[in-house]
Amino acid sequence: MNQAEKEQYLREYSILKNKGKPFFPYAVAKDSVMAVLVMVVIMLLSLMFGAELGPKVNPTSTTYVPRPDWYFFFLFEVLRVMRNVPKFTPMATIGVPTLCMILLFLLPLYDRSPERLITRRPIALASGLATIIVIAFLTYSGSQTGSPNEVDMSPPAGLTAAQQQVFKAGELIVGESGCGACHQIGDNGNNGPGPPLTHIGSIRRPGAIAATLRNPTAPMPSFANLAKQSPKKFKDLVEFLSMLQ
């Protein structure tokens, strides 16, 4: 902005300021009305939908998986994706948010354009829309990510009542064992670092699945103790995985 533009701006600002209204009570009244409307909307949403409450705290359980509030789902999803590449985890947790904050603080320094109409600033408009779309997509993806300790799948068609009971029992064991922390099973769990198990039954026979569970490749834990201490649970686990066609 050169000297002539600066002087013109100051003259226009002085004229508009003289024509304007005082902050109190006009601006205060508008802000107060808007604050009341926001509070009413929040109370109505709370009464209609309630608050999302997790299970009661159980100090003897090690299967609880904490999840962030919805407005941190986008960062949660970035961290979930980056966890498959451990060397990028610090970048996802510290680097990306810090870089975004620095760019936001430096905005008045590198955006020196006198134009303020958003339709005449295509770069700023495209950047803003891209940011909104990316955050919205990551937020939705983070909200849909299943817990590593939960497996919610419908039994395959054609199973008998006894087989459905075995399927549900094996599903519960998989959830309690935390298999979803490294494997994806349907829409549940994480896609890595272990292979997906959605169709493992069509790839491996029950005997091969049982052998892999007893002598897995690191870092997967062994289920040999489960096979010794509770053969029925181990059998239900193997049969459940075998039914995933």
C-alpha cells in the first residue's frame, strides 16, 4: 500500500467512523443476543440428543481405548494414519499443528493485499475451502474408525444357530484380545501394521490359522497360552477367523 492509498483509506475510515454508532449499547446488545441464541441452541441439542458417555470406569480392565472429543477427530485420524510409519508420528502430533499455527500467526505478514473481498482473492478462497474439506473429511473418517477392542460384524449367511454362537464368541475374543489394534476386520480396527483379516478364512485353512496364532511373526503376540489355559476360547477364535470368507 503506497502513501496515496494509505491517505485515502484514512479519510474513508474517518468518515465511516463519524457516521458509525458507539460500541455501547449497540454492539454489546448484538453480541449479547447472539450469545443467548448460542446458549439456547446448545441446551436444546443437549436435551434432544444428550451427551455421548462412555462405559463406566473399570480399573481392572486394560481394554478401554480412549477417544478424543469430536473437534479433535481430524488430528486423531492423522495420527492413526501416520502410526503405520513410526518415523512420521512426531510430524503428525507436533509438526503439522505447529506449522499450521505458525502460518496463522504470520498471516498479516505474508498476506499484504489491500483487497478484502473474498471473491477477488482466489488463492485465499481456494486455500480456505481446501482446508475446510480436508478437516471435514478427516473428522468424518476419525469418527467412523472402530475401536481396536470392538468387533461388530454380522454373521455370514447360511450359518446354523450353533455356528452363529461360535461366531459371536470368537468375535468377543478378538475384541478382548485387541487384534483390531493392528488388523482390520470389516469396518473395525486399523489397517496395519498387520494384514487385513476380513477374508482370512478364504486364504488360510483352520489349521494354518491355529498354527499362526500359536507361533506368530513378531510383533504379534502369541496365543499359545490361551490354547493351553482355555482350549474352547482358542477353538472359538480359530473358527471365527475361519468363517471370515
